[in-house]
Amino acid sequence: MNALSSRLTIDSEQAFDADGVLARHIKGYSARTVQKQMASAVSCAINGKSNLVVEAGTGVGKTYAYLIPALLSGKQIIVSTGSKNLQEQLFYKDLPALLDMLTLAPKLALLKGRSNYLCQLLLDKQLEACESHEPKVLDDLLRINQWAGQTGDGDLGGLTSVSENSDALQLIASQRDKCTGNKCAHYESCFTRKARVRAMDAKIIVVNHHLFFADRILKETGFAELLPDSDVVIFDEAHLLPDIAVTYFGQQISTRSLDSLLGQILAVYRTELRDSAQIEQLTSRCISRLNGWHQQMYDVFETDWRLLMGNKNIASASWAIIEELKALESLLFAHIGRSEALDECTEKLVAFSSKMGVFFQCENNQAAYSIDYGFRYLTLSIAPINVARECEKLFDAQTSWIFTSATLQINRDLSLFTKGLGIDKSLQIILDSPFDYRSNALLCVPRHLSKVSNHEAAARELVDVSVKAINAAKGRTFILFTSHRMMNAVAARLQSRVHYPLLVQGQGSKQSLMKKFRQLGNAVLLGTGAFWEGVDVRGRLLSCVIIDKLPFVSPNDTLYRARAENVSRDGRDPFTSISLPQAVISLNQGVGRLIRDERDKGVLILCDNRIVNREYGEAFLNSLPPMSRTRDMDKVVDFLQQIK
């Protein structure tokens, strides 16, 4: 380590001392050895151009532990998060506070995905077509138009005069396939373009994982490369990366896009090419084929495409769509040059039918081919079984790569995460939470639980347990589920048995439900996957977290089945190699909602006795914080009633 690197490491460590810069600026700050250890490791990785993987338990203070060394290094840094909430917290709260403390003034940039920005051209078009909109949508469009003249960045997250669920938003949000680039009348003032220009010029750039992977892998941003090749990339909420990598190294196509494209072709025919009736005939045939195929698919409702291709009717109908699309392509090629809009549609149609053909052929044995059933449309996905090789190329040696999360280890081992991303040669550190879990948290697995496979009995027992805990906690409870079916069954039963406000996922957005939970002060929130992570409720507002069962992936999941077959061919056990590790990390995320502060107290109730009577239960218990344990619900009630 050279003299400069050594000095920067010392400066980073000193910031966390009892008399350091944080102590001088933050009321009640207490120095934590684990936070200082993480900062030192991050500083060494940045200055030594090496890779680092850190699991930092709740309370370590990982955000400041990576931001301070990054800021003091003077290098260009990309910080990537898994959620929009953390992205905004870093940019609007944490970074400004630290820059003030450290008396630094580097250029900062917050960059979100294209759909988060207002497109002025689309707004103009929607206002021109105002007569076609419902009154509520038109009212929202007018509010957006007023806001457009006031906003400096066009970030729709700053739009407060319109509901986040408004139908108007999807009409005016920037879209790559509708972007006209430098031909646009709003090119110079384009919010998306200006955000990207700011990012290229910034020293610290805050993005999210999806945007980072889209830029690095797809390179299809509409304005060339989105992000600079920075000196350092820091991934917070890094546990999300393996699944996100699968998405971006694979392919996804939505039949909604095809349906929309065919509609655009019909619109061009009706407005520009009325002399070519064959365009309408062939396009209508494609739409009819697609609708018929949709109906067949929904009738069978199978997610694994390899299994579906064994169905002769499905296979025949699928290839018939390709034939119709190819016939339409040939016809449109004969009209090239007659309409700029039709030329663009033709190009998109060729690309779409090609991707659809690759999906139908199903030739890659190292990928899973699956179908996701939406409300009216399907998403066809090709997901690689193993992305380690691709990630290894992505995380090049010219950059320092730092990965951190509160949940990465299985049985005190980080190798599942590192091998999955091809970064197993990285320095690996596990830093435990400094919180006193043994005194402040109680884990209960109630006695005499039925088998989780017995849905009715499990729902009945979960309600009985929940009623006791909710009453003792005076509301202030999260109930986390592994399925919507169980959540809805429990919600229906709880309505008549508890007298505290019930907030159920689906009644509003995640943000609105969390806002209500905090405002009410005695509410009970029921949620599935979205509420297992990225939710931070401190103090007495949340005293109890109840989890219905261990979050194992469904054995029918298409990607899991493909991975399981691959693992089995290598002579390994799919359960211990894939299913168990994934469930441990997911459970840790849910458990992490309970204790968010050193003064927090609370109870975790897990209504799944497999954690105590199956051998694999040790893997879960060894990975959880060191809470006191009981199987007696009376002790749970006593503990909750004593929380002041």
C-alpha cells in the first residue's frame, strides 16, 4: 500500500472514532468496532483495486462504512442499490450529510431508469388527444403539464399532485421504443438525456441494480452508454444481484408488446396507407392468432415451456403465430420507404418474431424457458441456469467491486453468493450486528403446529397465534406470508377476531400502506414478498413479526427445476445446494424487519416447526441473529406486554 492509500485508510478509520467527525456531528453517536472494520476493508479494496464481499448485520452502519472511504478516495464511484427507496435516501439524505461533515463538494448524480422520467413529447401528444381521455386521466395530465413547467429534473418521483397509481403516468413516462432521439423537438430539454449527461460528469453516481445491469449488459439505452467506466462500484442490497443477473443475462419478451405493435401497424394503415388493404388483413390475422394462442395458454396454465412443447395443439398454435408474423413481415418489406412510422414498426416486428422463434425452439440446455401469466398478457423468459461465467467477465479487474448486504451468508459461509456471481476470489468478511439480540429479541416456534402442507389447519393455527400476539403487542405487528393464498385466508379470519386496524397488501401501494402503518401506531400489516425486505420501522411502532412458514422456493418453479436437474447431473443434492440456501437468505430478510435500532425490542414468531424438528433447521438457526428462544406462547405474551 502506498503512502497516499495508507493515509486515506487512516482518515477513513479516524472518522469512526469516539472523537471523530461522525461523533462531532451526530448527536448520540457511539463508535462501533464493526463499522470501523468495514470502513477499513472498503478503503483497502478501493485503494488496492480489489474485490470485497461484506455481510454487515443490522446496526453495523454499513452505509456510512462504505460512503466515507468512497468519498475520501477522490475516485469516481458508482453506488448501486436494490430499491428506489434506498437510492433516494443515499442521494437526498446520507450523501449531503456526509459531504457537509467532511467539507467535500464532489459532483453528485442520481440516475434512475428511463420510465422514471417525464417525456415532454409524449405529454404533448396526450394533451393533443385530450378528447380521447376520461375526465380523471385528463385532469391528471393537466396537473402533470403544470408540474412539467416547474420541475428541474423531470423525475416523476417528485410529482405529488397526481396519485402514483394514476393511469396518466404510463402515458407520459419516457419509453425507449418511443424515443426519437436527436430528432425530438424536446431533445435539448429532455429530462432523460440531461440526467445521463449529469451522470457522465459526476464523481459519485447513485443508480439501482436494474439500471446498472441494463447499461453493462444490454447497452441499449437509446443514447449510447449510460454510465461511465468508474473506478469503484459499490453494490448495496447485494443479495438481490444473483436474481437480477439471471434476468439481464437472459431474455424476456411480453405479448403485450406484440399486441401493441400490431395495433400500431393497423393505425399506420388507417392514417397513411389506406390503399394497401392487405396490411389490415394480415395484421388482423396475426391479432386473431395471438388471441387464440393466449386462450389456449391460459387454459393449460403451465409455466414450463419445455413441458408445454409436448402438447401438440400448443406447439402447432405457437408456430402458426410465427408463420403469420413472417407473412406480415414480407408484406411490410414491400412497403419500405412509404411511411417512416411503418418502417419503424417493421424493424420492431422482425426483432420480436426472431426472439419469439428462439423461445419456441427452446434449444439451450443451460437455460430455463418459462411463461409468466399476467392479467391479459404473457411474458416469455429465457433464464440461464448459471450466470457466474457471464458475471466474471462483467466484474472486470480494472474496477474495485464491493458487495454488501445484511443477508449473504449461509451457516457462516459466503460462498453461495460469491460462486453464484463468479467472484469467489474476493476478500470475504462477516460482521455481526452489535445489537443485544439475546436481551431484546425473542424467537418463538409455537408447540403443536400442524404440518404446513395442511392449508386449512395451518391457517387456523396461524390466526390463533396471531390473535394472542397482536393483543399482547397492542397491534404493532407484521404478519409475513410466503403465498397470497394464505395471506388472504388469514386476513379474512382476523377481521372478526382483532380490534386493531388491519392493512393487507393489495389495498394500496407499499409506500401508502407503510405510511398508514406508521401513522396509526397500532396497526397490523399483512404482506407477502414485497414486505420481507426494504421496510424500516423503528421503535414501538413494530414489536412483533410473525412468519407463516419457511420460504422455500416452489419445486414447480421453472428456473428451480432447470437448476435442480443441472445440479443432479453433477451428483449434488438440489435441496441442499439450491433450495435450502435460498430459503435461509429469504428468512433472514423477513427476520430483519424486527430489530432496526439498538433500543428496539420485539418478538419473532415462526409458525413452522420444521426449523426445530428437521436436521436442516440448524442451517436456519445458525444464520439468524442470536435471539433468545422459546416454544411457549405465554412467554411471548409476557415479553410483548413488558415492551414500553
